[in-house]
Amino acid sequence: MKIKIKRFHPHFEPPSIDMEYAVQETATLLDALLQIKRQKDRTLTFDYMCRSGVCGSCAVRVDGKEVLACQHTPKDGEYIEPLSVVDVIRDLSVRLEDALVTLERSKAYPLDMQKIAMSEEDERRIERQSDCILCSSCFSSCPVYASNEAFLGPFALSRVWRYVADKREQAKKEHIDAVVQNGIWDCTLCGNCTEVCPQGIDPKNDIMMLQSKAVQFGYQNPNLGGFGSFGLEF
């Protein structure tokens, strides 16, 4: 079996080249990368930790689609490259700090949580969003973030909905206020983020729910005309 890997090193000339490797069939792409690293090319650089789909550090693109290397079964002829819209450190290893900053900018954390009894249904409503492993696959697949670095992005907005949907959170409008600019109205609802999420989270739906909640707080979708995103309270 052969796979092709996009290699990158700032001191290469040119800095980016494609290299093909013949490997034995393996259960996961991560195993194939480790096989190359140990037996063929010790300079190949990539990230991994848990090897069980929990940490998200091994996220890459295979034939243009984001996957976790530890969960993907490689096939002959596949093309492996790093996540997009993030800085590549070397080969398949990328810098994720810029994407993670959006969690703070979007206020994707508790603001005013009160002690209120939660039913099983209440807990199920916010359970899935809490499963995010911050692998940045959704960011890499997002066409809006690719053209607008100020966009808050899928996992940040999905995490915001987790708190807006939490009945213990009393500062729901403050969460909404944080995501109307470069956020919920900028999303094209293409669904790429939902398709590639390894945890089965649905950021597209979460963003639609945030849009609905924003309207309840007096905001209007600027893409539909009207006055735009102004915080007009009832």
C-alpha cells in the first residue's frame, strides 16, 4: 500500500513537497505514520497522544477531509496533509493556539451559573457539546474561517450554545452579545463542521439555535436585511 504525505519544513527548498511511502497495511493511519517514522523516515513529524480518539491531537486531512489519524483506516493512494487554516510547524504538526483563542473571545465558559436542579433531559440537552475534544477539525473544514480569521468558528459557537442551553446559566444574553459579531450571522450553514466532527457534535444546528435565541433577544440577521445586528432588547 502506498500513501502520499505533504511534507513541510521552513528550511526546505521548496518548503513544501509531496512524498510517497510504501507501507504495510495497518489498522489505523496513525499506525502507518508510526511505521514510516520508525522504519523509513525518522524526520517525519506529526502529533499524537492518547491513540484512542480522546485527545484530538492527531487530526489531519485525508483526501481533503478532516479525520483523526488514530481512528482512520488508511487506503492505498490516499493523500495526507495537515489541517488547513492553521500555521504548520512541520509536516503534519500544526499550531492550534489561534483557534483556541476564540473560546475566550466568544465567552464560551460559565458566566453566572446558579444552583438549579437538572433533570436527565436538561443534562442530555448540553451533553453532546461538552464532548468536544478541541481537535480543530471543524475549523479546518470551515470555509468562513478560511476567509475571515476573525470568525469565532464552529467549536467556539457550539460551546457557547452549551451554556445558553444550560438552565443554570443566568447570563444568556451576555453569551449572545459575544457571538453576533464575526459569529452566528457569518456562518454559511454549509455543514462541513458537522460532517467532520469525530465526536458527533452538530455545530451547524447549535449555530442555528444561537441565531434563534439571538432573535429572541432583539437581534436581527443582517443577511436578511433590516437593521442588522443591534442589541435591541424587548
